[in-house]
Amino acid sequence: MSTDLDLGSEDRPQSGHAAGAGQYVVKALAHGILIVASALAVVPFAYALLTSMKPEENIFSTMGQLIPAEPTLMNYVNIWMQNPLDRWIFNSLLLAAGVVFFTLLLDSLAGYALAKGDFKGQRFVYLLVVGTLIVPPQAIVVPLYIEMSQFDLVNTYWAVMLLYIANPFGVFMMRQFFLSVPDSYLEAARMDGCSTLQIYTRIMLPMAKPALSSLAVFTFTFIWGAFLWPLIVLSDSSMYPLQVGLAGLTGQYGSQWGQLMAAAIIAALPVITAYLLAQKTFMEGIALTGSKG
């Protein structure tokens, strides 16, 4: 009997060691995948940055040389002086700020109503909103353009913003967060005499800061990179956002690749800055909005 117990005690450390080795392999594999994925994301950006600091005449002759032998900032100076880059950046910031504001306002209201409201057809409305996510935007470009033309909004900032505000992804995201808020908070607020709007502004919105921050970063990134719809609905080059303006820099017979790389780096900086400033609340918001279905 004692012999059996001794054999069992000898097997336990071996099984624990095997489990520890298995966990180590899984962690090593996960870190390896993350390193490869990070490299795939960082290497193109680093290559564009280093290429933008090469003289235009040396870009193709030194493609195998990653670090420029004679780094220069002339590509940045030339792209800024030869093109209305400041106007394009202003247009992009204006559009992004307007869309982010209305998206946070309308999507949080809709998400609150769908999560904590009690009205007939609530489930149907939610499914209808989520169902619009499967509709490709390219399929409704022509009807949208006709609609904007009938309202005399073509070639205006509103024509660009109206397509993107109150997006269904934001409604879904805010609903998921509000579902995680216990109903006891709402009941206590109603006992204190708060109206539905007061509960939304004084309780729900302050608690939803992480989700709102995540949605703001998502929306800003998407609007900053918007290209097709602004290209279609805007005809005045002075109203072009940055992405549409940069697309016009590629010539039919040749392009200034050093300047294009410099412009790409300038275009990426606001998105990187927005993410870094909201990184903590962004990650917290992503975790919270997926906590309940």
C-alpha cells in the first residue's frame, strides 16, 4: 500500500513539470506570432520613413540600402511647399472631429436605448441596425449621391459627414457596454428622482468613458483614411481631405516617390498620436464592450 502511495507521489512532480513545459511552449508560440505580426506592421512604416529621408534621385538606386547614406528632409519641405497640404490636413481634421462628435452622441444614445430601454420592437430594431453591417458601402454609393444631390449637399462637408455619423458598429459597441452596467444603478437613480435623460448624462456617460474612447479612436482612424466617398461627392480640390489630395500626387508618367513617402508619414502621424493618447482607455474599452452579449 505504501509502495503505491510512493509511486503516486513520484508521478505528480513529473506531470506538473510536463504541464509547465506545455504552458511555456504555448507562451513562446504566442509571443512568436505577436513578434511576427508586429514586424509585418512596423517594417513597411519604417521603410517608408527611411525612404522619405533619401534624395529623390537615390531612391531606386539604393533600394537595398535601408538606412540612407545622406539623410535629408527636403522631401518633407517640397511636399509641403508645392501642395496645399495644410488645407488638406485641416479638411481631414474638420471632418474627423465632426464625425467623431456626432458618432459618440448618437451611437451612445442608440446603444443606451437598445440596452436599457423597454419598447415594442426593441429586438427587431437592434437586429436591423446590426444587419446593416453586412451591406457593402459600394452598393449604395449611387443612391447616396443622388440623395445628396437632391438635398443640394454635393461638394459640401456635410455630404461627407452624413454618411459616417451614427454608424451601426458604434451602436453595437455602446449597447454591449451598457448591457454590462447593472440595472441596480438605474433603479437607484430613478428612486432619487432622475429622469431617463439625467440617468444617461449623469450616470451612463461617465461610466462609458472607456467605451467612448475606444469608439472615438476607431471612428477617427476610419474617417482619417476615408477615400472613396469624399472622392465621389467632392469636386472642389480645396475641400479634399488628405487621403484624396495625396492620391492626386501620383502622376500618369511618373511620381515623386520621396515626397509620396513623406506625405504618407505625415498622414499616419495623427492616427498614431490619437492611439497613443487614448491607449489605456482604448484597451479597457475593448475589454468591457465584449464582456456581455
